[in-house]
Amino acid sequence: MKILHILKNEPDDTVQRLIDAMSDEEDESSVEPLFKKDIHWERLVDDIFSHDKIICWW
């Protein structure tokens, strides 16, 4: 299963541990940090449609 994690803010230790815990060896995980200035919006939309689960972290 492909999981996309979208981060609005830089993750704290708890959020980072949760992301790590959800990332199994069998699953493919990607992280898209929106708090950085150079966001590739087209790639983000493509990633949203190509992943099975999307988790937004605020």
C-alpha cells in the first residue's frame, strides 16, 4: 500500500514517530512537506492520485 504524508508544519518528535510507525517494509511511504517554500503543486496532485492513503498532518 502506498501512503502519502502531507505535512503543513515541521513534524515534532511525536508526529515523526507516528509517521515512522506507519511505514512498514511492505508499504511505500512518501512525505510531502508543505512548510518548505518550493512546493511542486503538479507533482503533489499526481502523488495524491497515485497513493492509496493520504494522511495530512497539521
